[in-house]
Amino acid sequence: MKAAQEGNHILCGLRKKALRFPTASAISTICPSDYLQLTQTANTISGGCARQE
């Protein structure tokens, strides 16, 4: 369970950075499937992010 929480925390941080920096759009053009999967995962756990902060 702790590993899952740490994973959520990492993804929360990535999601915040993606929102803050326009490089996220550049990443999506380089590797769209990986970026899409990461974004979907981050969106899925974003409710958990809000509770942790």
C-alpha cells in the first residue's frame, strides 16, 4: 500500500509539472501513447492527490 501511495505522489508531481510547463505538449508529440497513458493515470488518481495535499 505504501508503494502505491509513493507512486501516486510521484505522478501528482509529474502532473503538476506538466500543467506548469508547456514541454508536456512537446513530450506528447514525441511519444503520444506513453504521454496519454501517463496523463490518464494521473487523472485517475488526481482525486487522491487533492486529498493528500
